[in-house]
Amino acid sequence: MGITFDTNFIIDLLRSDRLAVAKAKEIEARGDTRFLTAPVLYEITAGLLFARSRSEAAAFRAFASRLTVLPFDESSSVKAAEIRAELMRLGRSKGHLDTMIAGIVIQGGHTLVTRDRDLTDISQAVGLTVEGY
């Protein structure tokens, strides 16, 4: 088990948001193993390539190099499909990337650090464990 970082947390941390920095220090002090999902890696990298922000790209690469990247593999894709189906039954469908992230995190038995409302909504519907900041 460990802590997995969502896109908004990483962006906030790279931009020195005080709440994100405080949460990162708390996680560091607890000694939790830290992870990044492949969809979050994709999402942030695409945004940085679009923005052509070399300084943020370098900061992100340095940060990401200290984390283990969790793949969107067969078991997490099945879990994401189960989540999506349940959300659709509940009339609370969310975006594919958020559903993929949730599938990876739940499949690994991790906690997701986020303040994304869609992921918080997913957590309430399907038992994704979320820590806000």
C-alpha cells in the first residue's frame, strides 16, 4: 500500500501551493511509499509539452524520477471498467482518465492524494480512498 499522487496535487506542488507543500511534508514524515499513475504521467507531460515550459518540465521530471509509475495494465483496466459501469448505473459517469486513475489506485490498494471533485465523487461511489489537502 502507498500514496498515489493525482495530477492536480503534482501541479500544485510544483507551483508551491502552500496546502500541497504541507501535504507533501506530511506524507514524507509518515514515510509512505509514493506512486504516480501512467495516466497522470501522460496528463502532466502533455500539458507541459503544449505549454513548452522547460522549467516546469524539468521540475516535473526530477519529481517523477523519485516515484514508481503504476501502469494501466490488465487488472487495473478491468477494475476501471467495473468503476465506469457502476458510475454509469448511478448516473454519475466521469471522464476516462479519472476512471483509469481510480482503477489503478484501487487495484493497488493505494490512497489517492487529490482535491479533484470528480475523483472525490468517484471515491464516494466506489470506495476509492482519497486524502485531500
